[in-house]
Amino acid sequence: QVQLVESGGGLVQAGGSLRVSCEASGRTASYFTMGWFRQAPGKEGEFVAAIRWRGSSLYVADSVKGRFTISRDVAKNTVYLQMNSLKPEDTAVYYCAADISGLSYIATRHYNYEYWGQGAQVTVSS
């Protein structure tokens, strides 16, 4: 079992920055992939970024590349999503997720992720 708890998020003006965090408890392993997804009202969920629990492999969606950065602190069992140059279209609930299947690649589909956090609201005003 893996438990994920997000924190951070909030309200920010366009052009501002926010960071959301995801603390994992329970099982963690080097082959886990930790991902961030988001869902805006009335829209389908969207992959944002993912990173291996160990090693340097990560992947960031084109829609946020250059603005968002994913990182992790293994000692704190925490994954971060640093969001800069935020736009109103970044407004969404951001979910942390864990893929524990040990895939050889970083998955970007939500169905590859077995565990999910409760979500953190990010609102960007224009």
C-alpha cells in the first residue's frame, strides 16, 4: 500500500509561481514512478510530469515544459511540482500518483498509476 498526501497549491496571479508537494508513505521502491496529473473543470484529466523514485529519469508534458519542474527528495519521501509563469489555463486540481508496476518507461496514462492523492487546487487568476 502507498499513501499519497498533497500539499501546497492555492491562488496566484498569472505569471506567478506555486509549488505542490506529495508525501508518500507505506511502500516505496526504486522502480516506482511518481506522477502529477491535473484536471480542470469540464475537461479531461491531463498528464503533467513524472519522475522515477530513484535515478534521473523524468518526463514533462510539452504543455508545461519550460515552466514546470518535477523533483523529489528521497529522504523526505516527497515529490515536488514547481510551477512558474503560471497561466489561467493552468487552473485545475493537481493530483499526485504512484505507478508501482515497475514499467521500463515512464507512463503518462492515468490507468498506469495505481495510487492517487486527494488532489490540490491550483487557481490562477488573470
